[in-house]
Amino acid sequence: MTNEPLPAEHLSPLATLVDEVLAAVGYEMTAATEAIDDAVPGYGGLFDPATTPTELRRALEDLTTSDLVRPQPPDQTDDSFILYVDGSSRGNPGPAGAGAVIMNSEETELARLGRPVGSRTGNNTAEYVALQLGLSELLVRYDPHSLEVRIDSMTVIRDVWKGTDPTEPGVGTYSEAIAAALSAIPNHRYTHLADSDPNPADALATVGADIAAFGP
């Protein structure tokens, strides 16, 4: 796995700039939001209604040419991990985001990741991107031997773990990246989350969808 930005689709130029900042900090949503809020002049911020698109664009352009760095991942002596993933799409298709939370085997949070996926994207594609996001960052940061993925999408579960061909159009790139990532983890399994089960990745996916809704 590399530190190259992950692919996105159908994002506005403004949302693309936010995604570039996210990529520069390892898709750590809190770190990216704080950096953007600090760069916006005055008292505005990423989601402040007082922030104009021009102000936000200038702040993002400055950040993308600055020395943004990934936060140092917490030290981890165990090689077993838990990964929560979730995707969100308003309108299905519509503005969509992906979220992922990496935990150790004791369920201590190690990373909270999120990103926009696309402005005209379905929920199943967002779920694929969420899984790709979490796996990619897990492998960049750690050397996992065992992984439990907690996910609510039966479509992704069927395609990834039950050996069926992807049923969602246009997810081939994500599906191949997921397969390659899982092949690097000796032991991996999934747990299907019911709609009523808590999923800490849900809020991150929602923020990603908020970013995907940004206009030009």
C-alpha cells in the first residue's frame, strides 16, 4: 500500500480540494477540519455558513501547497485490529461520504477517517469506498495479522467475503483494491452490523457526504 490519494468520483472542485487536504493528513477527519478552520480567515470554518466559497477555496489552496503531515499513528504492539466502516448517500445517488474507524483488539480507537466520495454516488459505492479507505490506512500505519471488519452492507459482504462478482456498477477499481488489501492480512473476517448496532464510522461518513455536497 502507498500514501497516494485514493480515487474519488464526481466531486466539485471545492470538494476535491477538501479531499486533497484529507489525503495529506491520512484522511484523519478531525485533523483536516482543524487545519481548514485555522486557515479560514476570521471566525469562519469548513462548515460555518459565514465562510464564503471564495474564502474556503483560498484557504484550501494554501493548505494544499503547505507542509501538511499525517498525524503520527499511536504505537501498537498487538497485530490484531477491528475496523468499522460505513457509507452514506443522500438521495442514493447523491452526495456521498465514507467513514472508517480503526481500533485495536481492546477496542481503543486508533484512527477516525472520513472523506467525500462523490456528488452523484450511490450508497453501495460509498460502502465500498469506506472499506477501501479503512483497509488502505490500516496497512499504511500498521502490519496487521488479524482483522475483524464490522460492516452493515450485505452487498459488500456478499461481493468481498462470499465470492460473488460485484453487483454494483462501476466499483471494479474499489473491489480490486479491497481484494489486494485483504490478501496482505493473513486472518480477516467480517461481522454484519444490524441497523440498530452502533457504528462509530457513521458520523464520519455523514461528514464526508456534507463535503461532497459542496458546490463549485
